[in-house]
Amino acid sequence: MVHEGVAEQATAAQLAELVRDHWKIEALHHVRDTTVAEDSSQLRTGNAPRVVATWRNLAIGVLRTAGVKNIAAGLRRNARDPRRFLALLGLR
């Protein structure tokens, strides 16, 4: 969220960067909700929601870094053989 007064003092380039950064976050939330139904998750207590979101972000980020365009397909492919995901992380 933009701090009060920042938008009034920002250049056009800075505002454009703020908007891009905001939509990067929204795009990630969209992927998490549409691909893994995060909004319907029943995890509500303690650190569990944050931990699971972190793991989801890691999985999405690793797949994107590997050039995967369809995250849902990438998750399904790697779920069939966990060694594939470890290989993407350089752990195999």
C-alpha cells in the first residue's frame, strides 16, 4: 500500500512501477486462488495459512523460473514424481 503523500510526490515512472508491483502481487494471488483454490482453504489458525502460502509461492516461483507457463499443469506434472521438483530446485 502506498504511504500517504508518496503518490503526490512520485514521478510518472515511479507511479507506473507502483502499479506494476501491485499487479504482480494480484497476479500471484489469482494463480494461487484459481490453481490451488486458496480462498476456499480451511486453514485459519496459527501460522498454518502463512506457511502453506509460502510453500505455494515457492512452488509457483520455481515453476515460473523454470519457464513453466501453465502453473496448474506444472504442479500436476511434478506431483506425479516429486524428484522432478527437487531437480528444479537443484537438490537432486
